[in-house]
Amino acid sequence: MVKIVRVLWGDSVNHELPKVPIFSGQEVVYCFDYESFWFAQDLGYECKLVKDDLFPGKKLNNFGRKLQALDLALQEYDEVLMLDWDCYLLKPLDKNFYDSLKEKPIQIPLYIQHEDTAQAIIEIQDLPPSKAFIDEMKLMEKGFHKYGWKWEEGIVAPNFGFVYCRDKSLGKKLVDIAIKEDLTTVVDEFATLIYVDCTLEEYIEKYTPRVLKGRSDQNLIYDNRLHDISRKFTKWLDTKIEISEYFEHV
């Protein structure tokens, strides 16, 4: 059975947590603080407390915790599906879903950011962003340009909100890359780009799942640069791989 893996961390509880486990008996939550551990456990989740945090977040590297959780899960389970809390189930996971997972040992969907990454994200904020947020977006933009695939007016990268894996070594390799390269911001996605070391077309063939898109089409409804390039990319991706969506990543 595929073990579904979730991750919680931070100074406060992640309130995206469903009040009842969706995948009861199949789901485990790796928690990086006691508050999250007790909160999730009280809701009925199977929880594991991570005591040795390799990514304390002081250098904007806390997304590395997802890599650490993946590594810990792969040490214990033969195959895992790691999901972000904003990756929502659209329909029951049936035989077709599980058969699709057998096709590739590592599956992570793709999404796109605008090449003017920081400003394109700042433009769609409801409130004026803080200086810290702007600085983080500029740092992330540098990473996308360094590691991602250039596609028209955008930069493509894996979206670590959905990760299927039965390669027992992947988690440790990604953790090692993140630490060695001193990655920041979307550490998980940059480490994956370094690991795969291939063209975009090769990535689609080898790693892209058929069960969701990295960014849901349903949210691409506004007239702005990020949504415009996202719509163009997802239409192009539809010509490369047939996707039957079981999850919506918002």
C-alpha cells in the first residue's frame, strides 16, 4: 500500500489541516514542532515527531523539511505519496490511479513561474507585501533562473506539492544536494532540478505524473502575467501528456 505523507512545521499550527483525516489508516504526518504534533494527533492523524531538524528556517530554507520528511518516510515505507495540504482530492483513488503510479518510480508534476518571477508574484498580492517578502521573492527568482527550464516568457520547475516515489535513495540524495548547495526559498524544487539534470522534454517523459497538474487550471482565471503564462504552459503540456486529474493543487 502506498503510504501518504504529509508535513507540518513552524511556530504555529498549519490550519489547512482537514479536521478529519482524509486517508485514514494510510496517512502519516511528519511534524517538526510539538504544537503541530499534538494538534494533528488530537484530530486523529498518525504523527511522527522529527527531532533532528536539518533545515531550521533561519536562511529561508525551511522547505528543505519536505525533503527530510521524504527521506524519513522512504526509510520506513516501500513507496510513498507526499502531498501538500493544498493538494485536494477530486475523486476516489481507483485502479487507474494506482496503475499510473507503477509507470514511473519518481513522479512530480510541473508548473511555471513568469520569468520576471518576483514582480509577477508581487503584482497579484491583495495587500502591499513586506520588504522581507519582496526580498524572498527576488532570491527565489534568482534560483528559478539558475536551475529551471526557460519556456517562452516563463521558467518551469517541478512542483513538490505532489511527490510519488519508490526510489528509496531519492530523499537522502535531495537532502544532500540542498545542504551542499546551500539552497534557499523553494529548496525542494531547486534540489529536484539539480538531481534530474535533464531537458524539460526528458523530464516530462521520465517524471511527470498523469494524475494531476502542478498548478490547477481552475485557478488561472485572472488577467495577469503569471496566470497568462501558466495558461499557455498548461495548454502546451496537454499536448505532451494526457492527464486525468485526481488532485487539484491550488
